[in-house]
Amino acid sequence: MTAAGRPRGGLSIGVVLAQLRPDFPDVTISKIRFLESEGLVRPARTASGYRQFTPSDVDRLRYVLSAQRDRYLPLKVIKEQLDAADQAPAKALRAVDLSPAAGHRVTREDLLARAGIDAGLLADLEQHGLIRAGAGGFYDHEAVQIASTARAMAEHGLQARHLRPFRAAADREVGLVEQAVANAHRRRDREDVVRELAALSVTLHTLLVKVGLRDVAGRPVSPR
């Protein structure tokens, strides 16, 4: 313990901020304190009340900030994921992809291998607008996830052409968000509104589908 009563072990909140800033330039001490108040990170405290963060705490913060920025997940969902990881072995959080999805590109061959699909399914997904190749023919992180999800749905008899309503619904939601941010003049204001509405849209969509599928599961099975 130093003369000022600060801990010698662990990382101070200032050090944590310095480690996060290169990847998350908008993060602040107030943001970290808010995430702590929401139970997303739980640093230890010294007798003098100073926070002591561990490398695992920093990993959690990176996960939270990445999930908010790149996947537009609401804090409630992120907390559920972290709570689930806490119930697993300590290495479970490390197994989660903590790297930012933005800018992550893969080749066509990599996408096929990572998603476990063949070229025919990929062609169908592209034909129906579910996946689009970017500049140079590369695919982003989300394209891999969409392809993997489509493969799992195909195992239940849903082909690429059946998934077109999902594309149409997503485009309509994007259009609504565009209307909502049209009056925001500052870029940071627009980004904040987009993140918030994206998280709310995902939550609302998930809840509506969940309610609808619950009704489907409760219906009596028709004899064939």
C-alpha cells in the first residue's frame, strides 16, 4: 500500500481506462463505473475503497464494450451471457470471441469452412440477399454467423428462400432507425441513437418471435 492508501496489487481504474482506450476511444471512467453499478464487472475493493481490477475484469469490460458496439446487444443480454460464463469453468469467457467484429474479413473459402456450409447453400443465401460479399469479394464476421445460422435452420427444413422474410424485416427495421436519426446533427448523437435503437429493435424482435413461437409450440399436433 502506498502512502496515499492506493493498492500496490491489481489495476486502478485509470490504468484500465488506458488499456481500453485504444480500442474504445469513447470509453470513460464514468462508463466503467456505470458498468460496475450494473453488475457487469465486479472489481475488488481495498480497505480504503480503491478499486482493484484484474486482467479478467478487463476482459469482461472488453466483452461488454465489444458486444455493445459491434453486436448492438442490450446490457441485460450481455449480463446474462456473462452470468452464464460465470457458471462455467474460468476459461469460458476466454473462449468467447472478444475481438471486435468490425473490420474482420474472411475469404469465400474461409466462410464455407467456418460456417460448415457448401458452395451451393452460400450461392442460395447470396441470391436471396441474406449474405453479400464486400469489396474484393471478402465477407465480414456477421456473414459467417448468418451462414452458420442458415445451416442450422436448413437442418429443420428451412431453405434459403424461406429466410427472405427475415431479410425484408431487417431492412424495414433499418429504415425505421434511419428515420429516427435523420434529425440528429452531430455524428456522435447519431451513433448513440443508432446503438440504442438497434438494441431495442433486437430485443423487441426477439420477444415478438418468442411469444409467437410459444403459441406455435402450444398448439395441438395435427394428425397426418
